[in-house]
Amino acid sequence: MHEVSETLAIEIVPVTPFQQNTTILRDRATGKGAIVDPGGEGERLIAACARDEVEVVAILLTHGHVDHAGAATELARHFAVPVIGPGEGDRFWLESLPQQAASFGLGHPAEVVRPDRWLEDGDTVEVGELRFEVLACPGHTPGHVVFFHRPSKLLIVGDVLFQGSIGRTDFPKGDYDTLIRSIQEKLLPLGDEVTFLPGHGPTSTLGRERIGNPFLVHPEAYRPG
């Protein structure tokens, strides 16, 4: 695992043909951890947690798309832990996971996810001694949330923001202006030095994206329609 700070270690495991970045978190003090956005390949994620000696205590979801939540129910059942998140606006996505998996031809079924706890802006999630702040960031999906570990200046953003790009907004209940506002009002104020882990592709910093991401520099140029 990569030691992010004195308290937090992570491993990023790209899963499924979408190469979605599942993040395994580990509290270095207690060994307790969480799996964030397990989109699939549950057995591989279970093996990674065993190898890293992570005592999984929760499954965390940023949003309800199948490439982020497809293995959530499977892993929650295996580890006997709760599913936490996303926001309740994504209930319809989580209930349609079997249909999503079939429509994308993933080659493996996905179970409906019924979170044990829905998240709202301003909530916190504890994993061992780690405390993650929850920020609601709709736009890609209506119930999308992100997780911020302030002491490590680490942000897990799902499909809100990418290196050089942003999340799609052409899905049901997606909205471009809402997504841009989420990034500008919720993420960028956290500070240029914050590193973020996106749902796909390489990590970046908020400062790098603030000055170099074309969707943030000239958002009006990319507005649909």
C-alpha cells in the first residue's frame, strides 16, 4: 500500500473493463479500512485486502453507477459490513444495477445495492481513527458525494473531476452547470495542494486542475447545447 500520511495508507485497484479506480483505505494505527467504489472483481478486491492486512469495516460509495457499485453488495455480505453512501438521489441508480451490468455487457451480474446509510453534505464517516468529511457534489449523478481526509489533504472524487476533464453529464438526471458549480464551490476551495483520486485515470491536484483543466478555465465553451 502507498503511505499517504502518518495515519492513512491506500491502494488503488483498477477494476472491470472500465478500469475504475477502486480505493482501499487503511488506518495505519488500527488496521481498520474501507473499500471505496468497488465496481467489480470482488474476489480480486478481497485478495488485495487480505494481502494488505486491512480489516474492512465499511464499503463506501461515491455514486450509483455500476462501474463504481457493482460489487458493493457482494463485498458487504462477504465482510459483514455496512454500505455507506452515496446520497439518496442515486437510489434509482443503485436499484438498476442489474440492468446497468447487462446493458454494458460486463459479463458478470451486479446486485441491487441498498445502503445502510445515505449520506448528505456535511456528514462525516469514520474508518478506524480516520475521519472523512462528506461533500455533496451533484451533476454527474444527483446523489454523488466525495470523501475528504483533511489531515492527509486527500480527496476521493469518484466521477466528479478527472485530470484534464470532468464527469459526463449526459446520463439521466445529470446536469453540466450543476457539476461545474460543485467543483467550483465545493472542491476548489479545499486548496490547491489537495491531491484527488478520480474514478478513472491518474491522480492530480486541485491546483493543477484549477489552472489547466479546460472545463474549469472555460466552462462556458463546453456547455452542452
